[in-house]
Amino acid sequence: MCGINGIIYSNYSGREVSPQTLTRMRDSLHHRGPDEAGIYVERNVGLGHRRLSIVDLRNGQQPMFNQDESCIIVYNGEAYNHNDYRSELIEKGYEYKTHCDTETILHLYEEYGAKCVDKLRGMFAFAIWNKKSRELFIARDRLGVKPLYYAQDEQGNLFFGSEIKAILEAQGVKPELNYATLTDYLANHGTSGDETLFAGIRRLPAGHTLTWKDDKIRIEKYWDLQFEPKLNGRQRTDEDWVAEWFELFQKAVELRLMADVPLGMFLSGGIDSSAIAAVMSKMVSEPIKTFSVAFAEREANELEYARLVATAYKTDHHEVIVSPAEFFKALPELIWHEDEPLAHPSSVALNFVSRLASEHVKVVLTGEGSDESLAGYGRYAKTLLNLRYGQTYHKFTPKFAREFVADRIENISLDSKIRHKLRKSFFSVEPNIENIYFDNFAVFPQKMQSEMFSDKTKAQIGSHVNPYAEMSRFFDSAETKSLLDRMLYADTKTYLHELLMKQDQMSMAASIESRVPFLDHKLMEFSARMPDHLKLRGKTTKFVLREAMKGILPDEILTRPKMGFPVPIGKWFRNEYKHLIDEYILSERALARGIFKADFVRNLVERHIRGENHDERLWALLNFEMWQRRCIEGDAQVGQTA
């Protein structure tokens, strides 16, 4: 696990890469690789690398050269199957100086060119400069576990890095808000396409490569998730499906134990991390080191479940309790690490448990990814029911009757929770995927966004008014008739990306490598092509995983409802940390930006204080303001009074 960066100036610019600039870029990523560092400079080309040593600790320094020094690589990640190709490549005449996967990737590129990515099983983002062809080849892993950002200016100069801050350090791009992504960010926790909140800075999409040659870049897709044809080549019973899936899952965990340093895992007490603990415990000789995090508040503390699993598998268990004061004190610095506003309050907790883990290990396994492959969110079942019954309701119920029902929902006395659910149901909205799925689960739904933006902002946003444009594009492009699979595909391409960036950047801020067995691409491919009922059966989520773990995990873990990772920020904002709302969301500095209507923001805060729940919205606005001060304006004093 490392940090990479680079610059290529246009062939016609006459500019040469400054080693000092390249080093500043590289060292802005020091936390990603505190063990070693290196640069390579050749006139208009520069590559930088920071190393977190995981495999072959004594060797593997980067940038790394091939035998005749015609190809140079900088690499972030792990190719778990690299040893599978070592003998083959040696027989073909390639010489090895290390036992690192870095060297295997370099030789695979020499042998297969851009097709080298098809050989790799793991998580990666790497760049290879080919001196003979004068081209740069960049690749990102299939699911986007490892980040890669880039910017190309009008002169054709290219800047790239594992984090946005490295690109900004090169001063090739000014830190400016990208208004085109604002509606997307406010609805969906983060940007859903390849654009970021920084104008001019993009991320290389998962499963894609980027080639720079003669001042032009070419981006190509090399892999995608396929849901069809379903794996029905022979009659399979549910037991057959479960057994095959479980075999792939065990292999995914086994592969991610590759390391020459101590490793452990994050244990939440949910079924995902508990399943990893159960499988992993049978593959290692020493007790697993497990790490858990919680808050003191009862509603935000799942430690009893984590302890249950830790006891069952006799792990070497460690815990950290985060106080509200610690939480908010850490927030500004973590926004800097993320480069964009933190989508989820749980990111802060993730960093605290990463810091705890860093005292004991260098590598952790974590349970991200199963929800998007095995339909783990409750919203999938709710959406399917709303669409199924809603289409019948709208087909056979006259318009005047539907309008009467919708009006009654708004105006008769109802419990606030019941009214909230009915407002999001087919009784109140048209039963289509945008309303029932995208808009229903948005942070700031489309109607609310139309009320919150100032006229100036609306002019800046221009044609980018639909916050679901990217999500709809993915939903519509999924090559399957299954509504469930189309939702899973859209979430894998969008929402999962935000979760993975949280996982990567919050753990790397503590110099910890995190590995995600559920996102092994062979396991993902198999899961995608399973029948729907193996993923979601009625209201039972992740059916195949629950069946696979029967008799292995305690029943309390198998049957407990999904909690996510609750953080009581709504309560904090009403009480002892209301001053942060005043200092950031309602401050003159924030309102003077003129992005949002002041009356809308004040009203939203007042409604939350009175008891309505707008915690996600206030979290988004607080982070957005802190991000602008810290990352756009460079104000290092942000958060000093938290």
C-alpha cells in the first residue's frame, strides 16, 4: 500500500519537471507510505512514490525499473496472485531482483501491454512510463478499491496522484469548487461520476485504464460487472449455490492474508466482518488481532456483538471509545485527508480504529462491499415493493382518487414516522426508479434542492440540475432485466465508490492498509450472476451469506438487524455541539458565499433543533463549509474551536 504521483508536461511546452515540485507532491502523501520514498525525473516526465512496506520489506523500492530500464513503475496496492506468474515470466526470460508483486506487474506489462490488467487479482492503481514508446500507462483495479485522480490542463500537461492534494501541490490546477457536481454531492453523499468537487480534477473510473501519448489521453474500460447470463448451466439447488459461493469467499479471504508484516481485521459485530473473522480464524495459527470502535452512547455502541464474535473465535481483541470532543476535534484534519467532505460520520470512527490498529499491525481485512453485491440494504426490498404495488395502484386507481389520498397524507393527523414513510411511498409519488429509489434515499432530495440554492448558484449549475443523472446512467446501462441487479449495479458504480474512498483514505491516514475480501472480483462476478433470491429473499438480505454462515456464526449475529454504523450527531447538534452549526453553517462567512439561501439554511437548523431529524443534511452542510475553508481556501485554523 503506497502513494503515487506524477507529472507529464506537454511535448511542446518546453517545460521540464522540477524534482522539488515532484517531491512536494510525493510528500503530501507521506501518510500513505512513511517507510520509503523515491522519484524519477526525465525532462518532461516525473514519477513519485511513497512506500508502506508490506511484501519483501528489504527490497521493492520504487520507482522500479525493468531490466533495460525502458519501463518505470510506481504502484499502489496488492496483486494477491502475483506468484502465479513468476515461473512463467522467468521461463520467458524476465529476471527478478525482488519478491514483490510490483516487479511481476512490470514484467506482465512488458509481455502483454495494456492487457496485463486482465491477469491481476487484487486492488491496485499503478503508472508505467514506457521510454521506448514515450507513453504513460495508468490502471485502476476493477472495483476501484485504490484511488487514482488526474487533471489535464489546456496545454496537455497531465498531473496525477493517489489523492487530490498531490495534484494541487503541483499547482497545475487551482482549488476551485466544481458547481457541476454540487447537486450530485448534496443528494448522494458524494459525486457519482468521474468528476470531483474540485473543478478540473477527475478520478479514473474503476476498471479503466488511462494512456497518455503525444499530449492526448485515452481512457478505456477493461472490465465490468456482468449479471447475465445467469449461472444456470446445470440444475443447482440452493445448497449448491451456497457451497460454491462460500468456497469463493474463503479463497478471497485466504488471498488477502498475503503479507510479510502483522495483520488483523476490523470487527464491527455485523455479519460481514464476523464472517471474515470466522473464516480467517481457521487459516492462521495465531489468534487474530481484531479492532472495534464505538461511542459511549448506547444507541451508537455495538461492542457487545463484536465481543461476542471475538470470544467465539478467541481473537486478540482491542477497542476504542470515541468521545464527541475527540470526534469533532479530528474532523477538519480528516476532511483534509479525504480531500472532499466526509460523506459519512462513521469515517471519523474508522480513522480512530485505524489508529488503534496501527499500534499492532500494518494490514487489516474489512467487510466493505457485501451490501452492494448481496443486496444488504433495506432500501432494496422497500423499492421493489413500492414499484410492484405502485404500478398496480396507479394503473387501476383514478387520478382524482390518488390526489385525494396524497392530500390526506399531508393534512390529517398522523404519527410523524408514519407520515414520513407514506410520503416516500407510491401513495404520494409516481412509482418510478428516480422517485422511489434515487430521490427517496437522497440526503437533499430534488425538490429540497430547488428550494435551497440561490439564483447565483442555479446559474452556475446550469444544465447539471439533475442530481441523479450519473446514477440513472448506470442503472439504465446495466445489461440485465432484473430490477434488483440494476440497483446493485448502480450502487456498485456510485455509492460503493464513496465507501471505498472512506475506507482507503481514513485507514491510510493512519498508515494502515485495508483489504476487502467481499470485493474479490471473482467472488463479485459469481454473486452478480446468481439468481435474485440468493441475494434478497423477501426481506431477508444477503441470503447466501447467512446460509453459508449457519452453524458457524452465533445466531445472535446471523439474525440481528443491520445497523450500519450509527453516530449520534443529531443529538450532538441539538446540544453541546450546536455551536459548530453556528460557527460553520450559519456563520456570516458561510452565508456570504451565496451558494445557499440563508432563510432555507436557518429554517432547516431550527426544525432540527425543534425535534425533526435533519442530521444527515446538517452533517453534509457542516462538512461542505469546513471543506471549503480547509481545502479550497487553505485555512489551516479550521476546527480550532471544536
